[in-house]
Amino acid sequence: MIKQHYILGMILYFLVLSCTGDFLDVKPDKKLVVPETLADMQALLDYTDLMNRSIPIVDEMQADDGYLTDQVWNAMGNYPDYKNAYLWLDQIYETKLLDANWSVAYRIIFQANNVLEGLSKLDPDQDPLLYKRLKGQALFFRAWQHWRQVLMFAPQFDKDKSATDMGVPMRLETDIIAKTVRMSVEENYKIILMDLLEAADLVDDHDAVKTRPGKAAIHSLLARVYLTIRQWKEAATYADLALSSPHYSLMDFSTVTDGSYPFKRFGSEVLFHAIANTSYIFSSSRFKTDPELFRSYSVNDYRRQLFFNSVGEEANYKGSYDGSLYPFVGIKLSECFLIKAECEVRMNQVEQGLNTLSKLLESRIEGYQSPEGLSQSEALNYVLSERRKELFLNGVRWYDLKRLNMEKATEKVLSKTVLGKVYTLEPNSLKYIFPIPPTVIQMTGIPQNPR
């Protein structure tokens, strides 16, 4: 059992963090928060309010899958930072409302590093399986959050520029007073992949606790990362490894009962469970689905009814795999089919890619028939369209836009209208790189992202 002084230390530590907004600018007493046993370390990683249930999602608000009505906009007087981000304005921060988009990741990373350092002081032979499992879990959490920081606060990976493009600081130890330095994007990805590849060799094939990453979840995250850096073969390989796990299965959507929230938490498709930390913007009464996107779901597509409440062409999302109004931003099995299918098509294995996609869509669309005779570009557009529909409000659309803007054929100009005024975001705009909170810039001296 975790000792009383340890519990008190953790409470004090997170109170300090919640007040300051960033672990990089505080210096808590480390001796209060050092785990001493394997049970202590599992408790740290199982602190789901931080590790799984507080993931920022302002990126989805900046994307193109939904909009806010003028009525909702006028009622958001207490959320100026959200309004500024929604419109991609030059200046976003007016308060500290969005500081969590930076700080939460580093809190999770600190937690993971705390476990890794604690493990290094223990004899692995006391419980070899648990020791390996904990190390793998900690490496996953560290890599996952470093990756999310790169996606949000750094340029899209470009093999010709990433060696010099400014990435994000990476914390590989708990020394909070260590100098904060922005690495290159290339260095960021090297470390992220190194952590994940090691983690995949350490964890169990499956963990019954879905807030902990098993091997399939780590393989899925590897597939995501390789997709981000356009390494199609590797992404397809790891997506396929995740799909080969016998512990997860697609739901047949024809058997899912419609309702306020049709999907139960921790369902058979969930490889790793996480949800967003805010419900205000994304509640069904405020965030409206893009009408063109909603129309793209055919009438025989079960997702049309299970993902949305609709009146005419106005649709509100209800399809969270959390069984609540909180958006699911974890990893689910269907994404592995989509990653594999996209990569196969990109490698000019068009028929194979469409067959992979069919395995998913047969569970989503009544009487599904795979299209025939598509060219490679047509097949890619088809796969990407289904990716957008399947992963709606799952925390990936903004990052998909960033990577797809790298190609002329898939780039997109975004447009939003508020109170009669039209705002646009051009492909590859600097505004795809979120600014670092001013408090962090002031405390660390690291350079700000240009807008």
C-alpha cells in the first residue's frame, strides 16, 4: 500500500501543478513524490484522472468537423481563449484557460518519468513480469504525450526540414530545474519511436484494465507515429500487428442499440481508453457537426444514427466510446484498419487496401459493397473520407489536416463564419502550429512559435 506521506506528497504536488499550469515552472519537493514499491508505481500510472481523463482537445475545435452557432458564440464570454483558437487568430491567450494544452502533457510525462526512475532503483527479479509491464506502460505514456506535444506545438514532420525545424522540449527525467530546450522535430520523433519500440517488447499482449496500454495499443500508436512521418510500410506493419491481437474485435453496428450514448465504456474495440478534459465546447447542445460531413454518411450507414442526433441536416455528436458526452481520444481497433488501408493504397496496393477497408465497413454499413475500378488517387480519397467519418471527434482530425496538407491533392482551405464574418486558414499556415503559453516562455526563455 502506498504510504501516507507519499499520498500527501502526491496531493500537494498536483495542487501546485493545477495552480501554476506547468510543471516546467515549479520546483516541488521531489522527496515527497518518490514511489518506493512496484505497487506505488502502478498506482501512479493508474491515476486515471490525470493519465487518461484530462487530455486537451482544443485541436478538434480548430479543425473542420464542426462549428459553433452565433448563439453559442455570443454565450462564450468567459472563454475568450477558446474563441480565439477557434478562429485561428494571431493572438490566442487572454487568460490561462488554454495553458493546460501544454501543461497536462508534461504532468503525465513527469508521472511516467517518476515511475521509470523508481524502477531503476529496484531489483527487477523481485517480480520480473510486473517490473517489465510497468516500465513499458511508463514508456508508452511518455511517448504518447511527447508525440501529442510535437503534433500541437511543432511543424508537421518533413524529412527535408525536420532536422532543423524547431520541435518541443522532451523530458526524460524528473529533474524539474533542468534547462528547458526545444529539440528539433527529427530528434523528437527519434526519441518517441525509441520509447515505443522498447515499450512494445515489455508489456503484456493484453491488459484487462483498458486505461493501461497493452501490446496492441503500443503497436497502434507506433502505426500512428509512422503514418505521421509518412513511413507507410512501417505504419501498415504495426497496424497489422495490432489487428492480429485476439483480445479485441470490431462491433457489429447493426446490433448496437441506439440511445442517448449508444456505446458502452471499455467496449471490445477499445485498445486504450482516454477521454478529453472538457465537455463545454463539445456538448451536444453547442458543437454542431459540419453539414457536408454529416451528409456524407449514407442512409444505410449505421454510424449516421449511432454517432449523431439529427434534426434535418443539423446533427449533434453522441458517439463517444466513453458512453458519455466526453469525446473519446484513446485508441480503437477501427483506426488500425484505416491506417493499414491508407498505407496499402499509398504503396499502390489498391485492391488490398480496399479489401482491408471492407473488413471495417462491413460492420458499419448495411449491405456494404466495396467500390471497384478505382485509381490509386480515387482509392486514397475514398479511404481518407472513411477515416474522417469513422474517427469523428476522436482527436485526430487536426493532425490529419496537417499531414494531408503536405500533398497538393489532399490539402484543404478551412473556412468558418462567425457573426457574418468569414475566417479562413490556408494549408500549411503557421497557424497550424499552436503557440506556447506566454507563462512558459517567460519562465523558460524558449522561443515562441511564430504566427
